[in-house]
Amino acid sequence: MYARCHSPQSCPAPSGQSPAPTNNALGSWPDVRDYTATYQTAYSNLGNGQPAKLFSSYDQQTVNTHFQWMQQNGCDTAALQRFNPTGGEGPTRDAMAAKVRQAAEQHGRKFYIMYDATGWTNMQSEMKADVPAGWSVTIYAEDNFTGQSWTRTADTPNFVALSPNANDHLTSCRIQ
């Protein structure tokens, strides 16, 4: 685990405390020199005398920096993970998807959303709430994005509206 804040709300932590020796789960300390937005912790200064600050993965500047690094180092594509689309994280996940999309477009990179569908029992209804305006989800009947396909947008109620058995044929999925 990296030492960083997941969102501005977690710096300070939900307990109201900034990350500190008594409030941490640190595996390594990040080099934050490339970030313009960092957050003070309750740790003492680093060995070089600099304040012990962390970055937030939620800041657009952080996302932009990561995509800039990808561009500089020839990495073409990033995966954005999504979990539990019907849980309370939906708005935060949607906001991160928008930040990733903006940074990817700015730096000429690609990205895709990787859904962890563990425990999903009804793909149609669970995906319904998770297609933001301006995005599309295309499912394919064959591996490697081939064969018959069905495309959903925020305006399509669900995959059943496209085909009663589309969900049964899902082998690959593209989100744009």
C-alpha cells in the first residue's frame, strides 16, 4: 500500500486526524516532488527537512501527472477499476472516471474501465445505474470484441431492451 490520500476528504482521515504514526497503513512513502497539490500529515519532517506530505488520488492534478508520466514513458493505456456499482461509492467513482477521461484525452492516452463483477447477479440492472451521460457500453457475443454486439447509453434502459438474451452472450465489453 502506498502512503497517499484517496480523496481530499481522507486528508485528514475520516477520523478527523491527518495520517500520523498512530493513524496509518503505510507501506512506503511517495516522492511527491512532481505534485503541485499535496496534503500535510501529522508526521514529523522527513530526513531531508521537508514537510511529510502526501498526494490525493482524487485531485485532477494527480491524475494529470500520472497520465503525463505514462506519455513520457510510452505507456499507452490505463485501467480504471470499478467495484460495487450499486453501492454508495457511485458518485466518487463517476467523478474519478471523468478525471481519468480528461487526463487521458489531454495526454493522448487510452483508458478502459475494468469492472469487478464479483457477486453481480443481474448484469442488466446493475449496469443500468452505472452508464454516465456521454458514455457507451458495448457488449460482444464473441471474444476479442467480435461477433454480434449490443450498445447501451445512459438513454437505454438496459440490455434487455436491446435483446432479451444479450446478457447471456457477454464475452467482452467495451466502455467509451
